[in-house]
Amino acid sequence: MRATSGRPFPFRTQVALLMLALLVLLPGCASTGKQASALERAQYAWTGAVRWNDMKTAWQLVDPDYRTAHPLSELDFARYEQVQVTGYRETSATAGPDEAMREIQIGVINRHTMAERTVRHTERWRWDAAAGRWWIVDGLPDFWAGE
């Protein structure tokens, strides 16, 4: 037998405790990693849909509760066809385990007047554990705010 040379725990005990802690904590990291990956995929799909003026696809990424409470008509979708998105830039982002937020600058041109402007938009996302996916909770960007 060896002496512990003044250490409070023998080295093997420390290693065993570390391994036990890793076994307990790793499953939580895997689910967080899956959620982070799912958020990245959802935000990529959202960005692509908005950037290419595919508002009907973007609408499918909006929280179903919001879509039920704030339905859009064909006229609403036609209004989005009056503008062309020219840029979509993330200026800041924060993410937690069940919610995320991104500040976005969107370049927009009115197709009729050819006037370009920049719109600031805040995206708020929530994790739906039952569906296993992220939803945007505030609907489509309002390109006409303040007009």
C-alpha cells in the first residue's frame, strides 16, 4: 500500500468522483447540444426564407399559438411581395436552454418606389420540448413599422 502523501483523497478516489460527475452531467450536455443544433437549423431556415422573400415558408416557422391568434390573409402575404429584402444581418444574439433572441438589421426595397431602408427586428425564439423544435414567437418582421 502507498501513502497518500498528505492529500485529502487518494488519486483513485478523485478520478472515480470525476468519472461519476461526468456520467451524471453528460446526458444534459447532449440534450443542450441537440437543442443548440436545432436552434441553428431553425434560424438558418428562417433567415433564408426571409432573405429570399418566402414569407409563407417563414410563416410555418412561427409558433402555432401565435399563428392561431394572429392569422395572415392572402392580402397580408401579397403586401410582403411589394418589398424585396436586400440584406439580413445579425447584430447580436443570446441563447438560453429554452429561449433565444437575435437582433437583426434587414435591408428592404419597396418594389414600386425603389426606396431602400433598413429595418431593425428582434427575433424571439422558444424551445417546444413536445415538438422537439424551436419556434419564433413574434410573427413575421414588420417592414412597415412607423410608416
